[in-house]
Amino acid sequence: QVQLQESGPGLVKSSQTLSLTCTVSGDRLTTTMKYWSWIRQPPGKGLEWIGHIAYFGNTYYSPALQSRVSISRDTSKNQFFLQLSSVTPEDTGVYYCGGSDGPVVVPERDEYDNWGPGTQVTVSS
């Protein structure tokens, strides 16, 4: 059974960098054709796809966020990471990590084979 778990600080100050970790169990980050994504949901709004890292290490980001986003991984720990720089209160929300068999660039939960429980991040002004 594949499980994903997000972790990281729940409170970040404006202008700082938000850093989150997704720990994967039951599968490998390097499994052929697996893509590992970050998705978020601001309060009262819909899901937003942030970006993904492929099984071979390439990354792809939402055009709306690509100037501030970096996704990386540590294959020895089977973890992948999100860094979002220069945050503002508009970056507040629940952040999810997801896994898919193939590249997914949309946020809908049904498009993912694996989905974490989410972690709340609040950006203070």
C-alpha cells in the first residue's frame, strides 16, 4: 500500500520560503513512469496544481508559480520536497502531495493514484 505524508512548518512569515517534505512509503520515487506532485488548496478556493518531479528527476511547474517554486528529491530517503519562495498570505492553504502513473498537470484528486492527507500552512503578514 502506497502512503504519502506531508510535513513541514505550519506557520511561515511573509517574504520567507515555505519548505515542505513528502515522505513516500510502499513505492519508490524512481519507479518507472511515476510522477510526484504538489497541489494546494487556499481557504474557500479550489485545488491548484503546483508542480511535479518525474521518476527520472525532471521537474515541471505551474506557469503561474514557476518563478517561485522548486521541487527536489532525496531518493535515499524516498522523500521529495517543495520550496516556495517570497510567500505572501495568498499562499496560505492546505498543501498536498500526490503520486500518479504518468504525468499529471491538473489538481483534481481523481487524477492521482496516491494522495497525502495534507498539511496546513499559514503565511502571516
